[in-house]
Amino acid sequence: MIELKSPVEIEKMRTAGKIVAEILASLTEQVKPGVTTSYLNRQAEKMIVKLGCRSAFKNYRVGTVVFPAVLCASINEEVVHGIPAERAVCDGDLLKLDFGVEADGYYGDAAVTVAVGDVDEDSMRLLRVTKECLDAGIRKLTDSNRLGDVGEAVQAHAESAGYGVVKDFVGHGIGRALHEDPQVPNFGKTGRGRRIKTGMVLAVEPMINIGGPGVRITDDGWTAVTLDGGRSAHFEHTIAVTDNGPEVLTAL
């Protein structure tokens, strides 16, 4: 069941989204060669406490597997859900930071891909195109469009650049829970799927691979990596569908 949010609820989600945006911006500024992902996780946890909110990710359970951190940090061929560790990022890496909070009963969720130091041209192109895929999907979030319109916009832009679109992980509704209906695939056909309505709040999050679309889960039970070892990029925003079009709640 899809819950349409009231103006009061969307205002609360603006608060959660602003916190997510501020913390992600701070973490991004701290990324440099030699910084460990566990350090970034600790910094994020300190900011959560300071701002009086709650982590959306720490202790999140899928079956018997529990996520142990407040931040997902995924490097290069790691697509998503990387667990922070005493592993330092290096010059030339692509670091994906995925982060969410709950504030006053409502969630915000966003992700960025950060170029670490001097990054090669192919990786920078992947980063740019993935961000453009997110923007293309967001533009389709208008009343009376369908979720297939969003998916096709993302998929067409990525594949026109020669990239693979990850299909194993998709975007989602968000509100009083981190993951709500509907799913928001990064692939699809215009005119198909659920109709988009004013009051929906959705997390759109293209994950785009420089090679093929295939991924696998590593032995830690969380980290998804590309099957071919190629690099991946990931961007995400939480967006409210309003009478005036899409409003990005996790933008600074």
C-alpha cells in the first residue's frame, strides 16, 4: 500500500532530508587520500548525536543479517552497502557514501559518489553520467507520469553512454519507514508501472556500472560488487511529488 504524505508530513521529511544533506556534505569535504571509511562512519555518528536524530542504517536487519554502521561506504567496484572498515581510500578511487536518518518519526535517505584526489577521465565520466541519470529520473516525478517513465529515463541515459544499469537494487518509497512501497526501478518502459501521484515521497537511486550490470554479494552478507570488477557509481535523493513538480528533500 502506497502512503501519500500530507503537507505536514512532507515538512517533517524536509527536516530529515536537510540533516542527511548536511551530514553528507560534511563527510564529502573530509574525503581525501588516506582517510578510512571507519573514520567517516565515526564522524557521521557524532553528527547524528549532535543533531538529535537516529541512524536509519545501523542495526537495519535483512533476515538474520544486521548492518553494523550508520554509513554505507563502497569503493570502486563495490556498488552499494559497503561496511566501513579500517581501509583507507587512495588517490584515484571512487567512494560511494550512502546515508540516512530518522528525525521526528520520518526518514531521509541520500547517496553521493566522491572522486578521491586525482581521478581518471573514465571514472569522472561515469560519475557525471550517473548524476545525470538521477536528474533525468527526478524530472519524471510528476503527477500522472508512471514509474516506468522514471526507469526508462535513467536506463536510456546510462545505456546511451555505454554503461550497465544495476537491476538487483532499486529505489523505494520512504516516509515513516526507510523502505516503503513502491519500488522505483532504474529501468523500465514509459507508460508502464504505477501511476505517480502528488503526495508520494520516493528515493530514486541509480547505480551505474562502467561495465556490465551484474553484481554479487560478498561474504560479509552486505557489500555488493560488480561481477566484472569494473567501477560503479551511485547517487540518490529523497524526492516529494508536489503540485509544483518534484521537490528534492535531500538537497542542500
